[in-house]
Amino acid sequence: CASSKLRQRKSTNQTTALTVNSALAGTSGLVKTGAANLLLTAANPFTGPTAVNVGTLTLTGSLASTSVQVASGATLTDATGGFAPATALTNAGTLAVNAAETIASLTNNAGTVSGTGTLTVTGPTLFNGGTLAAPLTVNGTGGGTFANALLAGTFNGTAALDGATVSGTLSGTTTNTGNTLVSGSIGGGSLNETGGVLNLTGTSTNTPVAIGALATLVDANGGPPAPPRSPMPASSPSTPPTPSRPIYPTAAHSPAPPRSPLLPPL
């Protein structure tokens, strides 16, 4: 059939891999509870919430559902960019984005957001623990907050850090309020250190940099490299020393004539 009508919230509790090629329609949602992989290949127009509670849901088609949740231990793989632009996604497990994708908001609760694609989040991006893994790039046009989280991938956008570790790349105006380690690179805007200790062992190209009265910025590697020094202008050749006055050899003296012998006294 071309589509399957969801009149009640559908629960899939399969123990073997299942591929659904037909579209799932209706106003109800989808709950994934089986340990095996569920593959959705069609454009699915159902509007209820999608919950991945156990196992793996792989999406090569699309979802019209705008509420998507991934539980701890579960995995949602977005293979082709099939989320609706208005999707509010909450992840406590593993979210893998392997294509260009746009959603409305992302809340990560100690989960892992990974993949090889680019995820654009038009609203807020919130990491309460967990990891933004490389090589994923997140374009957070609505800004991002990373609290006790690991940023190992790339985040582009205004960011607030609180007890975070940045080992990847952060590009945008940044405010730090907690004890944060930057071993990767940050830049692309101003840096406001308003609380805690920001330990910079990586690189920063932020400008300007503001440090609050109760905050500390530790620059462990000396900051960005200093610009190359201009070459010294070539010095003009020194004036050769004035030669000393030549010393001419003195002429040889003629021998004095022999003295006459003294006469004996009378």
C-alpha cells in the first residue's frame, strides 16, 4: 500500500531488522521500542511525536513529525536530511547526522551528537553534558549553550560556556561563566570571561577580550603567534677610517769626521 494510517500511537517492538517502505500517515506518533534497526525509507507525513526509546531508527526518507526524542542508549541516524525544519529534537542517546539538515531546536541531555554532515539549528542549541563529536558541524544560528559538555566538533554561532571542554572549533562571540578548558580553537567574535577560570591551552583569535573582576583567564601557550617582525633596514656603509699619517724612514746620517788627537800638555 502507498501509506499506513496511524490512528493510534504506533509502537514498533521488533527483534529483527525491519524496513518500512510505505509512508506512515495520520495524526498519531511513532514509538521505537525494539532492539533491532528500524529503517524508514518513505516520506512519512504523520504529525504525532517520534520517540526512539530502544535500538536504532535509521531515516533515509523524511518525517513530518516535529517532536523527535531519542532516549539514553538508543540511536537515531539521519542519513539524508529528512527532518522537518520545525523539528524540536531532544537527545539523550546518539544522534548521527550524515547529511545537510535543518531543524528548529536541539536539546542534548548527556547524549552524543555526531555525524559527517552539517546541522543547522535555527533556534536554541542546548548541551546539558554530552558531546558534540567531530567531524560534525553545527551552525547554531539561534545561539548555543554548552554546560559541562565536550565540544569536539565544530560549532558556528554565539556560544555560552559553563564548565565545558572545547577540543574542536568554536567560531562566534563567546561568553564563559564557569571552569572551562579550551584545547582547540576559538575565535570569530569577542570573548567575555565573566566567571570561573578559562584555561586556554589551544588558540584564540577572539577580539576584543574582556575579563570580569571575579573571572580568570589563563593563557597557557602565549596566545596567537606574534606577527613577523619587519626586516631591519640595511645600514649605510661605514666611512672608512682616515689613514694615519705615513711614517717616512729617516735619512741615514753621514758618519762624523774623526776627532783630532789631543796634544800632550806642555
